[in-house]
Amino acid sequence: MLPEPNTITAKCILDDVLTKLKAVENLVNNTLSQLIAQAPSDETRIRNELLQQEFELEITMIRMNLDHLMDRYAQELHDAATGAGNAVLLLDRHEQFAIQSANALYQRARAIQTGE
């Protein structure tokens, strides 16, 4: 996904990173809420509530750093969204960590959805 450790294309942000983050948000809002509501025991309910809180905190931290990236590269992202370009964006260490975290969180979410 990343051509170099500290760069990413605008289209990759739009088509991959933000899409995966939205999928994780849906998991938190739908799947985990349903698991909490249907928990067979207090222990399972509490475990799923803690997992939901962990995901929500991670999403918040990722969003903050991605918002910074999207502010810095608003024109380049707009161009990519309209098909007028696909700039390579230079990431600071926080943005790079946010993208890596979004990918890792997405993999964890997929594992929960598939029961792994």
C-alpha cells in the first residue's frame, strides 16, 4: 500500500484507508453493539464493552491524525476524488502511525466479524 514508508497516494487515502476506517466504525456501531446486547453472560458483555471502548478510542486517535493529513492535503485529496490527480503525499510520523493503525484495526475487526 505505501510506496515508501513515509508516503502514500491521495487515492489510497480515499479508496483504501478511509474505506477501511468506515468499515471498522460500522463494526463498532453494529456488530459489537449487537454482541453486547446479546451477550450470554456478564463476563462476555463486559469483555465486548471493553473491546468496543478500545476500538472507539483507537478510531478517535486515527481520525485526529487523518484529519490533520486531510487538512494539509485538502487540494490534492479533492483532485484525487474528482479524478484530476493522484499526488503522492508525504506523511509525518503521526499520520504514518495512524495509517498503520487503521490497517491493523481493520484486520482485527475482520477477525471479529469472521469469528477468528
